[in-house]
Amino acid sequence: MASMRSKVRHVAACALLLTGYFSMTSGFAAESRADTVRITILYDAFGERSAMEKDWGYSAFVEYGGKRILFDTGGNPEILAKNAKAKGVDLSHLDFVVLSHRHGDHMGGMDYLLRVNPKVTIYAPKENFGVYGFSLPSTFYRRDDSLPPEQRYFGGSPPPVMKFGNAWPRAHFELIESTSQIAPGIHLISLVSEKAGTLELRELSLAIETPAGLVLVVGCSHPGIEKIVQAAASINTRIHLVGGGLHLVAANDTQIGEVVTSLHDTWKVDYVALGHCTGEPAFAAFKRAFGERYLYAGLGAQLKISAAPGFASARDASGR
């Protein structure tokens, strides 16, 4: 009898342990789902054959923590519309949009976006008299009281703040001048290019905090991907993934090698998912360096970056 009671107690204990185990694992699964970053590439010039149309430019649909984010709009509104429809992405339901910089291949799809979602908040870089608008205290210019009113700005009585127009006057822009947190765990990194050809160009990069480290989505990295990663490290030194364009499309092998070494050896980035202006030789160099941690990110690819450290996956446009 005592032996029977002992067996019953043992079975009960095992049942409790199993109940606790499944409760914990289901909890972890739920947490993983909540903390998983999903990125769908809606616009790029390379990819698997599909119903989507290739074009030079970049756009990515990002899902994280219940937020739906469009990062850049590509270069053509009709192509953006076609590709979003092909992937089943409804751009009329977004929490916000991020425009990385003012180049046409990253903002050319705005007309379609605003047709289907005219009131969405659009974060963009703040630039002096920029395409996204600008404002200044009217004290920025010198006055001369000796002039008659008809020769003075606003007849000599300017408004306290002067607002300057933008290319989309009905759009709801929020202009970002410095690195900012725009939602819990979601940051915009603001930097300025110091390179010839894009001197003084402001660019925003999206940084998402996950338990495994930061997920960075970049447009063209005109300020330099090393500087972007360095700025991101002030949020979290662990960089889980870098995705997007690195502007190495015309770089020589030495320049590409330096960037590869920086991300792989210096910053110890877990994964890369590169596209757009990164360039074909750079794709090959990063793939050699990162091996299985190089995620294919062509047009139509769907990336899933888990909260669990060391796990990420990608599916191409065919769903593989």
C-alpha cells in the first residue's frame, strides 16, 4: 500500500512538472511571437521570379510588437502598389512610416501611400528648407527698420515662426533632427553624411530593441554603416541584425572588405540581410564572411528575426 501511495505521489509530481513545463514553453512561445521582428521586402531590383516587379529602390514592411511600419516607399507608386498587393500587405493600415532620406528611389512611392493612407504619421529627416518641410523662428534674418513696409518681409511684422512648404502639403510629417525613441523599443537614428556627393544629407535608420539585441533597418547608409552601428551601440551594444542598403554598389574590393571586417569582427553583428545599393560584389563578400548568418533579402523575401539569440530565417518570394 505504501508502495502504491509512493507511485501515485511520483506520478502526480511528474504531472505537475509537465504542466509547469508546457506552461513555461507556451509562455515562451507567446513571448517569442510578440518579440519577433518580421520584415517583408516590398521594393528592390533583385529577387526570385514572382508576381512582384523589380525596380531600383527600397521599401520594407516591418512588423514588431503589434506595430506595422513601412520603411521607405521605393521609387514608383504603381510598382509599390503592385508589390504590396502581391504580398498581401495592406498599406492603409500602418502605425507609421519612416522615410530614410530624400532620394527619389526611397520616397517615389509616396503618391500611392497617401492615396490609401492619407493621415498616417510619416517620420522624415529634418533638413534646412527640405523637401519634407521646415520651420524657423522669424528672428533668423536681419531686420532693417529704415526700409518702407513694402520693402520689408511681411511688411515688417513677420509671424513668430515661419513655416516652409513640402512636396506633399497634405501629408502628416514628423521631422526628426536627432536620434529619438518614437515608440517603446523603437528608435530612429539620425545622422548626416560627410561623404562627397551626399555631403550634409540627413538619413534616418530604424533600430528595434529585442531580447537578442538590436535589429537595424537602413536605407542607403550614406553617413556610413559603421557610424550608424556605432550610434546604435549607444542603445544596445549587441547588434542582432543589419538589413537594407549599405551603398557599396560602386565600392572597390578593399573598401568592401573594410566594411565586412567592421561588421563581422569589430561589431560582431549576428546576422546581415542586405539589399538595394549594397552591390553585387558586397553581397558575395558578406555571404562568404557570414555564411549561414547571411540572410537572403531580395524582393519578396520575408525575414523572421526571433527574440531567441542566434535564430533568424528568411523565405524568398516563392515562399521557400
